[in-house]
Amino acid sequence: MINNPDLHMHTYYSDGKEAPAVVVRRALKADCDVCAITDHDGMGGVEEAVAEGKRLGLPVIRGVEFSAVWEAPVEGFEGVSHYMHILGYGMDPGYEPLKKKLAFILEKRAARNESLRQIFVAKGYPMTMEELKSYAVNGFVGKVAFARLFTDRGVCERPEEAFDRTDLLASPEVKAVHRYKIPAEEAIALINGAGGKAFFAHPFQLSFKPDRDESDETYRRRMEAVIRGLAQAGLAGIECYYPTHSPEQTEFLLDMAKRLGLLVSRGSDDHGENARLIKRMGNFSTQPDLSVLQWIEDFI
């Protein structure tokens, strides 16, 4: 019986701090009985994690976390683009359409990084891509690599400052360079085609544009309308148990999953030891109903 799963973890193959094997060893130390490696838009570290899990006797599920956009009309909330993350579990890594899409997203990421680099060069901050890679763990270049470079050069005192300054990462030019987001229905189809299950990650982080001021009640109705539409497209479940979800929010999501006939997952969104104080292994506000998590056994 599954007792302590954690199906949302990141390694240095995306924006985590640690090698896949290190993450798996920490998961074992945290008394997880099954875990999933779910790096952003890539599966480069999965096989290392699976191998370490086999060595230690800890089941590791192959996973991914897609940055996605849902452009389809949402009843009652038309004219809005919805942005979310879609988690995939249990995919065949050899599924060719999935491999091709992940390679395409990697190319898009590289193009985005080059656009950002050119913006900063024009602002008077010369830098090469090789320099940026030296500030990136495992060669994964993201905005954190830029922030670390600025900190090391004394442009700012700490990386967080680079994200706040309107002449650096918070500048209009930088904000205008958007990360590629896969259509949500395509992400779900790829996950399902590879033999996996697709889940809506951390639902209370659903965002949309154009932004609108709305009450919590309206936001929850929007969330349910989006998830209902995604369920019709093949979404299997919802990440109900999550470190920033209050007990009341968790109950709301569990009730939604039950009404919509969806599965339930549990994930910490861990990015490395001491990387994020709230999002870390074992840090949940609500004890899980283990009966709704037993579907996980199908993947171990």
C-alpha cells in the first residue's frame, strides 16, 4: 500500500539544485515510498533517478512538468488565455512524438536565452552564452543563471535583487520575451500517447490573461471550468496535496476531483535541500487520504 508518495520533484536538469541521484537519496531519507522526477519540459535526468531508485529499493516514476497554455473557450470565462503546468507520470521515454516535442522545447529555450542575452548586451552588460552556462547547474540556462552572473559581477547584491530590478530581469524588454508554452491539449495527448497519466499541477497557481480582478469564489469557478475542459481532453487528475495548499483548499480540490471523476496526486515541488523553505519534501498541511492515492501502484 502506498503511504508516503511525493510525485513532484526537480533536479538540476531543470531548475533544481541537485543531481537526480541525490534527490532520490533525499526522498528515501524523507521516508518516501515512491517518488517522481518531474523536471520542467524535459526528461534528461529521469533514467539516472530510476537507476538510483532501483539500487536503493525506492520506486521512481518517470515524470515531466510541462508549461502549458489553454486557449480553448472556457464556459463563462471566454476571451482569456489560461496558463498552467501539466504533470505527466509513467511515460515511455522512447515514445517518439514525446521525444521530438521535448527536443523542440529545448530549442525554443535556447533561442529565448539568446534573446535575453542580446537584450542585456544592448543594455551595457556584455556576456557570452558560455559565461551563462558556467553559472548554470548542469548547463541548464534560465533566468537564475543571469541573476547569478549579475550578482558575481557586483551589479546587484544577491540574485533575488536581479529579479526585482526594472533595469534587469524585471525590465519591460525582458518580460516581453516569453517562455514557450505547449498547448495544454497537446501536452495531455503526448503524455497519454506515451502510456502515462496527465495531472493538473498546483491548481491555485492557475493564471490567465488578460488579467481580471475577481473574487476567490469566481477564481475557483474559473479553475473548475478549466479543469473540466481539460478532463474532456484527457486529463487524468489533479495535484490536490501540495505544500502551499491550506487544509480548506485541499478539501476543495479533493471534492472537485471526486465530482469530476479525476484521480488525486501529491507532490512537494521540491527543488533541492534548502532551496525553497515551503516547497520541500514532506511539507504538507494535510494528511493524505491514502485510499485516493493507490492508483500510483500501477506505475511501480
